Amino acid sequence: MNSRKSPTLLILFIAILFSCNPGADKSLDQLREDVEVIRDENGINHIFAQNEEDLFFMQGYLAARDRLFQFEIWRRQATGTLAEILGEREFERDRGVRLFKFRGDKETELRHYHPRGVKIVDSFVSGINAYITEANANPESLPIEFQMLGIKPEPWTWEVVISRHQGLLENVKDELEISRVVSLIGKEEAKKLYYFHPNEPILEIDSRISKDLLFRDILAPYEAFRTSVKFQPEDLKPEFQAKTEDAEIALAEWENELKTTLEADAFAQGSNNWVLSGKKTESGFPFMANDPHRLQAAPSLRYWVHLNAPGWNVVGGGEPVIPGVSIGHNDFGAWGLTIFSTDNEDMRVYDLHPDDPNRYWFNDEWKTMESIQDTIQIKNQEPRIVTHFFTVHGPVTFIDEELDKAVAVQCAWLEPGSAPYLASLKMDQSQSWEEFREACANNYIPAENMVWADRDGNIGWQATGIAPIRKGFSGLVPTMGDGSLEWEGYLPIEDRPHNYNPESGFIATANENLAKEDYPFPEALGFEWSDNYRGERIREVLSQDKKFTIAEMGALQNDYLSLPARELIPFLQDLSFENSRVDSLKETLSTWDFTLNPESVQAGVYVMWERELRKLALELAAPEEVREFMGAIQLTRVIDWVKDPVLIFDSEAEKQRNSWLSQSFEKAISALEQKLGPNPKNWQYGQEDYKHALIYHPLGRVVSEEWKSKLNAGPLPRGGYSFTPSANAYGDNNTSGASFRILVDTEDWEGTQGINNPGQSGDVASPFYKNLFPIWANDEYVGIPFEIESVRNMAHEIQVFRAGN
């Protein structure tokens, strides 16, 4: 079906609409014309509208209906109003959100994403608010979370849609941690610990930036607004609260999971996508596969939707709070995304005037900071007035009159056009690689690897994002804000890495560096990338001389083979252990196929050894005073040291390397005995006490036992880990990874498959709240219909929304 309907097809559409049994009609005054919504058997809404404004109105209305509590928490995060309901502990978050608020004008911002961006976003917001009004008129129908917290949803504005508060941003927090390490052990020793590439970073810290300053809390407002919202039992009405001790244990476990994710998984979290040309597929048409990896939650971060109206016919996933589809297909092609690591933040340090802390030195003169007064409402307290300060570079996070220094964060993402994923609107209407690449130029945040496959046989890759050009500094340590080291604009999109119809017949990205060695703009590339293991495994499979099926693409998305295991185990095999039990367990790995299957005992032994190997690597390589700022050593660096121990050991390098391997293996066996008991037969990898998926609702750790079972999903056994194509968190719980997956054969849109864990709805009372969780946990998919006849054949519910006047 062409996205621009012919009169014949439009007549057919209307005939079908009125000839079916549509279920209960509903009138909405805001609609210009009738809209049919078909909810399929998996919970996906397929919206058939007769004009663009109604289409996006209904997208907002239906998404809010499905995810109302998620929408309200998002709105409060975006507007800095969480302290209104959660009290003093959220004051700093609210202050940080408002400090880093986008303050540009509506027209410039929204027209960046689409020529009709203003109308589209206004329609979307109008739909959200229509449902909120409806829900508040019948408060007993509000999802249970509103009753638990004693709150009601409040209206949205366009500013909420374009909020940057949950964007995937880079990398001012890393900048501070790296600078602390450099200040303690020096730049050359620091470089040995990090996996910086493809270029050599400048880590010289200006002498005017003192160590004393670096170890103060100079990013507090930034860090506050970037943290996860954590509810406490006292936030709930008493009848819904967990026992205090149970909640404390659950919240402590969450803190540990987050710490593991942020440290061990800092560069392992990400996404996979690939496109294959028709010469490598059984159908003879290009394939597209994508599985973005983010934190797992109930409800899911992603949300499937099908948008059909004149000029629009697109199905796929995005974030429910954003109009359009960011990953999916239309009538002409399919596309997907992964993060392309781009440093779009810098920390700036200023000398302050000794007599006036609001004046700073820039370009050989004293300038006065801009200031904005704001009022923050706090539950059970008087409103609090705060003042936000700004320099020429951006929001000020710290003023120290004792040191006569101030700190600000320069954010490319505060430029107009930097709202996450909104640029997908133009991608949704692309009919060719050229149009798609042009649409990619509007995508600033997050910086992404966008891949494309179309029915005409083309495949392409375009790195997107707003990339500051730095000359003479790396952006990995703070710089003085005196005007001596400034960004020299942003790299044009046509100069970002890209590829089109390569000889290999495929393109695959997995957050690793893919720029060629002779890439002419190295100053616009970052230095921090994911390890290559996921991408290399994907390329290893796709390089086979064969014709692939869509089923094989699904198998690759769920591939559990660990390339690190394949590299490390041969070094273990050369060792012998005095303890015969330990030696015997080592020998079991000699026949293992390196696959982290849930039922595999060898996988259980290997993963625990790799964890202990990395822990010991940090102790061996990093001086004690810097370990808290390092997190975990990146696995690529660890394996480099195993292969070439002179990189880490000054003398008797091989002997010390072998001692490191032996000690860590012995520690792993002891850890498994303590964790799972003395019998190795019980050490299978995928189980509740080892690798599993327990997906939490935001309130799921602080509610009573009765509600925990309703709000949370799991546990179920899992396989894989951070460095397999089927990526998930490095710790025991599958707290991150692919909640959303899509597979597309451009020959047949009806063959599209996908999943969304744990379900489409955020309402625990809905049959679509966690219906997809067991399917996802079993690495399976559901069908995603596209043509209206196919959609109707899979219908769970059909509803016609009538124009009110």
C-alpha cells in the first residue's frame, strides 16, 4: 500500500471501516474526521486516520491511555516537579532539571524536526491532554499507581515532549572521573587503564584547575537530574507499602545492580543493528534487524504503533512520549539505530572576580553571569526560590568563592533540534536512501548509527548527531572557560561516517568505532567506545557465504556466543591447579563451545571467572586511590593484558599473568560454591539465583508482596551477557538489554517480526501489561501486521473514534 492513498484505496478503506464490527464507538470533540483503531492480539495499536492532525492526536491519546503513569512521571521529571509529590529529597533533581532546561523558541525547535512539526507536536500533546482530562473525570478508573501515591495526572505542553532529561548524553561525568584519575596518577599512567581509541586523547589538565576543585561536588545539579527516580515506601499510602525491612533490602539490591550496570557495563550497554543486501538473503530482498539495548523496566521504554493517514504509513517502535516511530518500516524501506559514541558535553572552569562571584573571565574581560529566578514547590514545605546562573558556555553547576572558581557545562544538546528521537518524523516518510539520509541530518541527539534497507535493493549507514569540533583539546578533561579552547562549530552531517551498498553485502553496527583509520575529521570523533565483541560476532556470522533467512536473523539477535570466552579460555587451559576439583572444573571448559546458554554449567563457571578476572585486574593495575573513579576496567583492555602481560607487569610478566588467571579462577569456584552450593551440577548459568530476568515496575520494590507479583515480571532464566549479541546486564539480573526487537524482510512487510518486553500497556489491569514477557524471555517474536486486511485478521479490538462535531 502506498503511503499516499489513491482515491480507490481510500474508498476501499472507508468501506472496510464501516462494514466491520468496530466495537464501541467513542466521540472525541478534537477530531476533525473519524479514526479507526485496531488493537492487535499482541496489544499494538494500528491507527487509521484520514488526516495528519487526527493521526498524531490519536497517537498521543492512545499512548497516554496505555502508559498514563509512565507519562506522569516523565512529565514531572521533564518539568522539575517531582519534589511536589516526593518531598525534599527530589529538590536537587528539580533544580538540576530546570537549570538544564531548553529555553529556545517553539517554532525554531519544532520545525527542525519536520516542516509541520509544530502542528504534529501540538496534535500529539492535545491527544495526551484529552485522555488526561477524561481520566481525571473518572478518578476511580485511574491506574493503581495514582491511587497508591494519592496523585492525579496533569496536563502536558510541547516543552515536555522536547525535554532532554532522559536523552543518552555524553560525557561530562566521565570527564570529571577521568580528570580525578589523571590528577592522582598522571596522564600517562591513566591512559594505560582506559581503552581510548581510535585516536590519542589529550589529557593535560590546565594548572589553574586545582585538584582541590576536582574533588568537590562540582556537577551536583547535573548528576541529580540524570539519576533514576527511586520511590520509597513512605511515598505510598499505608495499605500499599512494603515492610520497611523488605523495601530496604530491595532498594539496596537495586543500588548494587545500578552500580554494576554503570561500572562493569559502562561501554557494554548499547544496541545492535544490521542490514543485508538481497544477494545475501533467501528472499533476494534486503533485510533490516535492530535491537536497541537500554534499561529494562515495566512498562517498557519502547512502544509499538502503526500510523496510517494520507502521507503516512509506518509501523515500529519509539518512546511512547514522543510522536512518530524511531525504528521500523514504511512502504519503501526499513531503518534502525544504535548509539554512535559522540562527546557533546564539556566541563568549563572559570576564574571569578575576587570581589564579585557572579563575574567570570572570558576573552580578556570580566563578564557577568546571566541569572534566572525560579520557584520550586516542595511537598509539605513553603515554596523555595532558587537562582540559576549561566555563562556563555552554558548552565553553571558550581560556584566556589573560596577558590574563586565556577564550573559550567557546555551542552551541544541545548541547541535547537536536540530533542531525542523527534527527527524520526522525517525518517518515517522517507521513500529512498537519499531522502532517508537527508532526514538523518536533522537527528542531533542521541548521535546514532542509522541503517536503511529498501525494496529497491539498497542498504546504507549514516552516523548522525551533533558533533562539536575540538582542536587542541580532547573533551575528556575539564578546560578553562576563558575563550582559549573553544568549539569550532559542529561537523556537517555529510562529513560524518557513512556507507552505501558495500561490496560485503552487509553493514552491522554495535556501538563500536567504525570510522576508517584515515577518517579525515578525527577531532569530531570521541575516544570512548563499546568493546568490539558484539559487532565482531555479528560480522563473523554475516560474513558466511550463504543466503540468510529472517529466522536466522532472529537467532543472531539472540546469539549467546562469547568471543571473550573464546579468547581467554586457551590461556586457562595451559594452567594446572593443585586442587583436583578446581583442575577438573577447568578441564570442563576445554570442550565447551563458548555459548552462554541458560542450561550450561560451563557458562556459569566461565562468567564467574571473567567477573573475578576483571575485579582482580582493577586491583593489579589501578592504584587504590583511583579505583573508586575507574569503575571496572574495560574487558578489551583486560584481554590485551592477558595476551601481552608486559603491558601491566614489570617483571616475570608471564608468571604474574598466570598467577592472576589462577587466582581469579580459584576465586570464581569459591564464589560459585558460596552462591549455588557445592555441587557443580547446580551451577547452570540461567536460574533464579544466577542469570535471570526480574523486571521491576518503578514502585515494584516498595509495594506489598501482593502488589509486587502484579507489578513486576519474573524471574525467568536467561542466557548471554554484555558481550554477546544477545546483550544484557553484566550482573545476575537482566536489568538492561533489548526489550524491543524488530526483524524486517523488505520483500514482505507482513513477515515483519518483533517483541516489546514485558508488554505494550503500562496498566497492570490490562491483558497487555506483561503478556510478551515469557515470549521475550524465550527469545521469540510475534508477527507485526501492516496491510489493513492483515491487521484486521489479527484484531483483538476494533474501535472507531468519531469526530465530535
